[in-house]
Amino acid sequence: MTEGFANLFMRYGPNTDNGSILVMIESQANYVLQKIERISWNDLVWIGFRPEPLESYDEEIQQAIENVEVWQASRVATQWPHAMSKFEQHTLESDAEVYETAPR
């Protein structure tokens, strides 16, 4: 999901390049399904990220990437700096406060 683009579920997008692509895509598919179910069960028109939690999450990722030794310079948008198990955990967590929604 991307701020400003409600109901846009991007798979294999920013910060997903690390480890097994199968684990990442499967985790993302489960995440997308959770959000689609939430839209359906709660009779919502759309779901999207609130800007503040998304910015906080991005800062966390960028700080973690500083500890990854690769050939990058400047800002990195391709690497996931943690273990694959942490990526799976992030996609399983569904903190309602980080999302904006619109009822039907």
C-alpha cells in the first residue's frame, strides 16, 4: 500500500529485495487478502495508510539500512534490512490505527 493511493496493493515494491522472493510474495499476498477482507467485512469504500505511521516506518527502515553493508550511496529504496521472519511478522500485524478508511 502507498500513501495517497487508496486500495492500491503493490507487491514486490519498495524495500522488498532480500532473501527468498517466495517468502516475501507469499507474505504480501496474505497481507493484501487481510486488507481486502477488512474492506468487505466492514463495508468500506477504501483503505490506505495514514501519513504519520508510514513516515515513521520509512525512517525506521532507512536507519536499519544504514547498518547494511552494500554498494549504495544516498537513500535506499530496494533493500529490506532485516531477517525474512521480521518481514513476515510485519505483514501479519494489522494495527488499525495506521490506516485511513472510508465507509460505504
